[in-house]
Amino acid sequence: MTGGEPEFTAFLQGHRRELHIHCYRMLASAQDAEDVVQDAFVQLYPRFERLSDPVPYLYRSVVNGCWSRRRHHKVVERLQHLTAPPALV
């Protein structure tokens, strides 16, 4: 994508903050929110010029990423006791 890079950059700058806030509300973690938003933009980049309206694609990617991250954290919490070092008695 050579011709669309300035448009993509402008699109990214125009939507990044709002998406980050939305994602932060779902995850309560600034770092997780930033990771999910960045991943969504990375997934969008190769499709950007082909989509007539990339906003719904981007928001769906962010919401799906948030749900995936939440599921991952729940699994980690559930299994954390399996990897914890044994208590010294």
C-alpha cells in the first residue's frame, strides 16, 4: 500500500484515542487496551484501501480483541495456581 499510507495514517490518528478509551473501559488496563488497538490497526492495514468504510471493521476488531484478551486473562487466573511455586512450610 503505497498510495494509501497518508490516508491510513490520518485515519489511525483520527480514531486511535477513541478506540483506546473504548477498549480501556472493557479491559481496565491501559497496556492491554493499547495492544488490542494496535493489533486491530495492524489487521486493518492490508484491507484499508479495499473497504468502503473501514470504521465498522476496526471497531469489530477492537471489540473482538477485548473479548479475547478478557478470556485469556480468565484462563490465566484459573490456571495460575498450577504454575505457582510451592509454599514453604
